[in-house]
Amino acid sequence: MLHACISSWNGSERTLKRRGFLQRGALAAAGLMAGADRAAASAAGGPKVAIVGGGFAGSACALHLRQLNPAIQVSLIDSVEGYATCPMSNEVIAGMRGMASITLARGGLRRAGVNVIGDQVIAIDVQRRQLRLGAGSTLAFDRLVVAPGIRFLWDRIEGYDDNAAQKMPHAWKAGPQTMLLAAQLRGMPEGGVVAISVPSGLLRCPPAPYERASLIAHYLQQHKPRSKVLILDANNSFPKQAQFTEAWSTLYPGMIEWIPVIEDGTVVRVDTATMTLYTAANAHRVAVANIIPPQAPGELAPAAGLSSDHGWCPIQPDSFESTLVPGAHVIGDACIADAMPKSASAALSQAQQCATAVAAMLLGREAPAPVFDSICYSMLAPGQAIAFPAHFHVADGKIVAEQATSAPASPAQESLAAQRWYAGIRANAFAA
């Protein structure tokens, strides 16, 4: 986990085919594994890169740096040894897979020559190029990459805080909350209502609440068929809405109700004692409440001065170097990546470009023009999925989306592709 940080000790598919994208990741990971001993030895006196945060973004950046230049000493700091992936966590909630299947160890990173440090960052001093760790030691770096993920804005919904999340889980960071929500579904009475509250604003994995509704409906259909799913949404639309809505009407007729903000869908207050969600004009008493809070960058970002007034971290799109703290790069969910979504796939693409830029900077060279690829999948039911492919490039100082060129596949084909995709991003980020 990442803890608070101060800025000084004194407070001062380019159209890649999906299969090709996954094969590239698998081959890259295999190459890293095969050359681990040589890489570790050659890094003894090379430049130092410190990466804070070991999710998809931080881990993928570490692996890609080692692949680009084995002489670079890469240190990855994160106190959590077993990383539970948000991708596929909705399947855990719905009983389609176990928690162990989405929990990754960091052995692959170590075998790739990454110095994995299980500690907390207490302070960053960019001028001195040092980190101070929770154990009291310091770590020097030549370049710094920060991947702090997200934090929750607990104060935005009255009555909803960390304690309330033990009764109304968010399950928006995979791990114990995932298991808690799964257990509540198993224990709820037949005929009960499961409510999902979706916030407005920037959100990690925007389609995920609607995937969750789909898979929860699948579980209920199998085990509690008189139950329903209620989506209380602070938005008036959502990604691939037409495809989701059509699938719901076919797969789960009458089981999923979506209430947008224009129809009083915004949850403003919760009462955990009575399991009631309040909107401006209505009260909804439910059996299970999944409250997804509004989000902002992880605590490290504002503490280190990396986030702007509106909350997220502005960066240079070609290198992901912070525009507020020169010398520090910010990748993943915390950064402002313009048209790119906040997702594991986008974080992976950003991490690879950041690693390319950092490796070039350490050699005094310019990095090649960035091209980003992102593809995500939402499961509708076992064996059925929707794909969200996208390609991006930098134009006029911003990351812009390109015109989609590939025709959508069938839900069954997308489901198979989703499993290959998941294996690929695990390989690219964790050599797992």
C-alpha cells in the first residue's frame, strides 16, 4: 500500500490484431524470464529507476524497462505481495471463478530482474532524487515513476465511509471487498434487491458496473430467480449502453432496472442500519448494496504535489512526465490521459510508452512518437462478452482516439478473446 508522501524531507492492436497484441506480451514475458540471470547481473552499475506502486501500470513499466535495457536497475515499491486484479473480479463476485485465480504474486517480476521492495513510501524528494521508505531506509533514483492508483472520496455520499463499506461494500479494489460482496449475494434472501450505485465523474473501468450488474443477474437467475438488480446511476448514459440493454432484455428479462440521474438515480445518502439508499426524492431499501464511491488519485498523488486542483495528475502525453513535478512520471488510473479510459489495458499501454521514454531519457535520446492501444472486455454471462477496443495517438499535445476499424465479433467469440486478453495482460505486467 502507498502512504502519504511529502515533497522534501523538510516538507518543502496501432491497429494491432488482438491475437498479435497478446502474443507480443507472452513472448516479451518469456524473453524476460529466460534472460533473468543475465539481466540481473548486467544491472549492477546501471542507471536507477524507482517505480512506486505495483498494480498493472507500475509492474508493466518495470518489466518493460528491463526488456528495453537490462542495464537499468529497476526497483518497484509496494507493500502488498499478492496483487488481486480488478479485471475478472466481477466473475469472482458472481461465483464463476475463485479469488486465487485473480491473485498474482510478484515472483515473475523478481525473476525478470526487478528489485521488488515490500515497503511503503513515506516521502519523495525529487531534487535529491531519493525516496524515504517506511522501514527508515532511503532509495536513490535517476528517474521516478509513480503509479498510485485511486482513492475513494468518502465524503461525497452522506453516511458512506470506510466503516459503512463493511456493510455496503464497494468491491472497487479487488481483494477482501470482492469476497465480502460475493458472500452477501450468497446470503441474501430469495426475492431481495441488489442495488449498485454508480458515481458521476471519472471512474476506474467505466463499463465495469454494468458488467457487474450482468453477472450478478446471472447468479440470481440461477440461485434466487425472484430477485432483481437495481442500478442507481449518477449518469445519463454508459459505455455500450445499447449492447448491454439488448443483452439484459434477452438474458435477464425483467431482472435489471437502470435509473439514470435524470430519473433520480443519484444516491446522496445511505443508512447501513436499515440497508436503505436515499436519492433526492426516493428511498430504496435493499438486501445488498454495492456502493461505488467517487474517485480521485491515490493518496500519494496530492501529498507529493502531482495532482492538480481538479484532482487528477496532468502529464506530458509523450513521456507521462508530470507537468507539476518535473522528474516524476505518473501512469495508470491517476493520470490525465485525455481520451484514454482508466483501465488495466490502458495502464499497460501507458506503462510501456513511459518505460520507452524513460529508457531513452537515460541515454540522452528522444523516445519514438507514442501509439497507444487499449482493449477491455465486459462479461455478459458465462461464454458471452462485449469488447471495447481503442487506439490512440498524440496530436497537438493531447492523446486522441482514432477511428475504430475492426468489426465487432460475436459475444461468444469475445468471451474467448477476453480469456486470452486476461492471460496477456498478466504476462505483460507480472510475467505471470
